[in-house]
Amino acid sequence: MKPKILSLGFVVPQFSANQTEAMQYLGFKSGLTRKIFEATGIERRYAYFDPRRYLSEPSWQDMCDEYAKGVVEMGVKAVDDALDEYDRQEIGNITFVSVTGYTCPSPSYAIAGRLGLRSDIVHTNIIGEGCEAAIPGLERAYDYTLRTGAKSLMVSVELCSCTYFPTTNERDIEYVVSASIFGDGATAAVVGFSNDDQYPEIHDFESYFDPQYLDLLGYKWEDGRLKVILSRDVPDIVPPLIAQTVDKMLERNRLRREDISHWILHPGGRAVLENLEHELGLEHGQAYWSWEVMKRFGNMSSSTIGAIAKYIQKHDSPRGWGVAASMGAGTAVNTLLCHWG
């Protein structure tokens, strides 16, 4: 028997905006920008930092302060949603992931303190990996549970609203695209052993990184703030990298793409997801919840994969093999293989 994902938590903050409102808050006005925002297929995104404050150009200090407060608040809520009937004193490890801010001590300590977790739990904080970080976080949780038998937590909190970059330069198309897709969210997963076949058993992981693509995705410092890097080449470069990484993992487990019943694909954006479906040879509907989560919440960076998985677990009564795949900063790729039943 291998460790399973026993429960998933997912929460979003209180503020939200549709795409028209988001454009107004960001001070964007051009027709081209409107077309970009409308073409995303996103209906609403959520924000911890009140987006109505963007017009007054909040300072970097303001946003860092909001992140420090929000990352703990949202992390605690996500874990509460995941723990449900589980005894928090059974948790032996907490792995925290985020790319949208920085605090020291790392957020896992404040989250553990708020939740009243044991004082001897093991902490791992993965900072700066980007959208793909939830799968490495799950791998750390898996490793600890496999070694000790104790339950683990993986927590992802992404507050993209706290990385607002003040510009109304709508000729910067890559920035406009990034401003049109990212939203805030938090997810948590409980990993442990169980004989109940309703929970997905984790079977394998695979990753890939090519340094020639290091600068296509991430953040850079500009004028004393973080600014998103989102190359227009990502929709063409990333899907083949994910497909080859998935195939390597499946081949090792003597499986084919046709054996996979559930696809949990990180929706990096509409073009990325469309090209990824094509690259994997998926039919319409096989990545339904990836599209649906993007429509309802946008791209929540590393928290998105957990949200998709929770909707599948809740609505699809899943059985058979499942694959999760994500990409992120540095154009790194991570995949996970699991099985229900």
C-alpha cells in the first residue's frame, strides 16, 4: 500500500472581479486589452488585496504587509477545510508552497501555530517554484508519510493580487496577458494511509527542466517591485515538454495515455490548455474541470491543481488512473500519477 490523498481543501478570498471590473481597477482602456481579457474564458477572479486600491498605486510595502497577513489567514482556512474529521495532532509534516510573496519565518510556522499542530512536526517551505510547486509539495508529503507512516499536510497559498505592478502601458502585451489571467486561492491536501478506495493512491512522480527555457516564466525585479514574466512562447514550448514528461512517467508504470481516466492539467491560460489537450491527444471534455476551474477562478498559480482535484473528487466519483501535470517558473514541469479504486 502507498500513501493516498485523504482530503483536499480549497478556499478563495473575499474580494472578486469580473474581467470588465478588473480592467477598470488596473486602469486599462484599449480595445486590444479588452479583447485579450475577454478571450481568456475567465468569468471571475478572486483577490485578497482589494483590487479597487490599485488605482491609488499602493506601495510595495502595502502589498507585502497584506501578503504576510493573508498567507497565514488563507493557509489556515484551506487546512481547516481539508482536515475536516482528521485529528490535527496526527499530522507529522507540513509542506508549504508559494511564489507570490516572502516572509521569514516561513508561513508554515505561523500556520502550524494558528492550527495548534504539534511542536515536533517537520516543516518544509518551497518558495519561488511557481505554478508547478504543488506537485513537488505533494511529493515531499508523500516521502514523509511513506517513511514514517504519519499523516502529512501540503499547503499552497497564492496571493497574486499582492504582486500588482503599477503600469498602464498596454503595449506591454506579455504583462497585459498576465494581468488578465491570475487570481488568488489556497489549497491543502492531507496525505496518509487508508484502506478506503475512494481516496486516490499516489503511485509516481516525474519532473523535467531545460535550462534553455529558464527565462520564459517567473518574476523579475523592476523599479523595486516584482513583475511577472510570461513569454508569448509559453503556449508553444510548454505543452510538448509536459507531454514527454507524462509519457516517461506512464512508460515506467507500463501505462499509456489511453489508460488515464482523469486529467488534472494546470490551466496556464487558454492557449496553453488548448495546446496541451492537443499535444496529449485528449478529446473534448477529458480536461473538463481544468477548464471549469479556470473559468470560475482564473489561474491561481500553484493552488490551481488542488482546486481541480477537489472538484473531480467531489463531483465525478472518480475511478481508475489519474494524471496531474503542471508547469511554472523556469518553465519546469512536474507530473503525478494516482489511482482511485
